[in-house]
Amino acid sequence: MHYDVIIVGAGPIGLACGIESVKNGYSHLILDKGMLVNSIYHYPSNMTFFSTSSNIEIGDVPFISHTPKPTRREALEYYRRATQSWKLNVCLYESVSNIEKQEDSGSFKITTSKAQYTASKIILCTGFFDRENRLNVPGEELPKVAHYYKEAHPYFNQKVLIIGAANSAVDVALETFRTGAREVTMVMRESEIQSSVKYWVRPDIVNRIEEGSIKAYFESEVLEIREKEVVIKTPKEEVTLENDFVLAMTGYLPDYDFLSKIGIAIGDDEFKTPIYDSSTHESSIPGLYLAGVVCGGLKTNKWYIENSREHALKIMDALMA
């Protein structure tokens, strides 16, 4: 089937692009290899957004939250409702394996795990949450190591080591501590908890570290993970810690293999930022646009729902020009 616009990624920004397509009379299809707003589903069960609900609304669909900061569960319900309200054409659990520009027609051929489609324009909203930023240390493949965190209950009465100094690591440290982990230790390259940590949470983690409830090794890194211990390097020495579980909250990466495969040019800057026109969001491939966090490359904290909703508007303005 042929569509005016095919959108790869059914996260909030992909849905926003679908809504703008509907508004402007374009036939559209949204493809995702996982579920609707797959990344949000895989957030920790008790996660609370940094933004207020009004700042992550899309398509003029009201987002009413019971608290000032909406929860993961509320967001899942909201984006389901937005999808239904706008009758978005979404195909889930259908991964895109290739996108090819057809030189004769100028359109694109999209190959997925289930079918083939053609489209006049493509919008990539692929995010980054499904590719972890690996430690690349011995023992990382052990079952005790996790790059994703759901809830604290499995770590009750266990010795837990958490890697990272940003929001995810802080949330995990506090939650496992308060849910009865026998020992919670943080290891981070930074000299302090990051200043970008949620303002209502940062004093809590700083106080827990200062009082000794949570142990923290600053300017340190993990060298090796073993069955019952972890070896870390501190500014002064190597330290071996008894350990049951390692939670590596080290962030996630865009799918550069896929971007390169379909021919999108990547900049030579330190963040490996995909090349695109900031006014239209058109990539190095004419007719193929980038939206959402994929635009930031390795700087995955540059774009989020609140400040990338406008990408859908910019792209639609470009299509209408």
C-alpha cells in the first residue's frame, strides 16, 4: 500500500506526527517494532515524569493527572486515548528492516517484518531506549546485571550496586534502599550527583549519601563483575565489593546501525548527531525527516517530549510548503 507519510516509531512524537498528518489530510501509517509508546511502558513502574501533564499533551487531547507530575501509568492511558481520539493508523510489533529511496519515482519503499509499503515521505521517530549504553567490562553478561529497571521488590535483602549519577540511577538507589535492600552502593564517574537530577529528589539522595545510608564512590568506575562481587577503580585504589545485583543505569543509544544502513549522514561531532535541517527537520536524504530524541545523537537528554512536540509542526509545515 502507498501512503503520503509513513512514521517509524509509535512513541509520543511519532503519534504527534501522525496527528499532524490527519489534521492536514495526509494518509499515514505509524510503524513500531514494539508496543504503543514502548519506551514509556518499559520505564520503572513507579516512575514520575519531570514535566507537568500539560507539557506532554499532543493533539489538543487534555491530559488530566491526579498529581502535579503525571505517572507512567497515567501516561500510558493518555497516549492510548490520544491514539484512539485521532483514529491513528498504527501497526505495532512490526519492525522496519529497510528504507530505500526509489530514484525513478522519488518515493520510498519500506520493508518490515510483515509487509512492504511505499510512501511519499518518511518521518523517523525511533528514539533510543531499546539500545543500552554498555559498560564493556568482564562479567557484564552475567544474569545479575541489568540495564533496565522495573521495580525494587526483587532486590529486597540483597546487596545492590547501581552505576550512574543521573535521574534513573538516583531513583533506583532511593527506591531499592527504601524497599529493604540490604546494602545500596552507587558508582559514578562524576564528582557529584548530577545537577540535572529532579530538583525535588536531589536533596534526598545527597542526604542519604551524607548520612551513610547509601554508599557512593565518586570519580570511580567498574572494572569487573563477578558472581558474588564487583571490582571498582576509585581515585585512590581498586576496591572489591560483595555484591548480588548490578543495575547499570548508564543510558541508551540511538540505533546507528539502522541510520547508517538507510543512508542518513552522521556528523563528526562528539555526539554523533545525525545531519538534518533544523528548520524543517529534513535529513540528508530528501523527503526523509527526523523527529524527537533521535535528533540529538548521543546527547540523549537534549530532546524529550516537552520540547520536541514542535518537531511534528515543523515537519508538517515543510510538507505543506
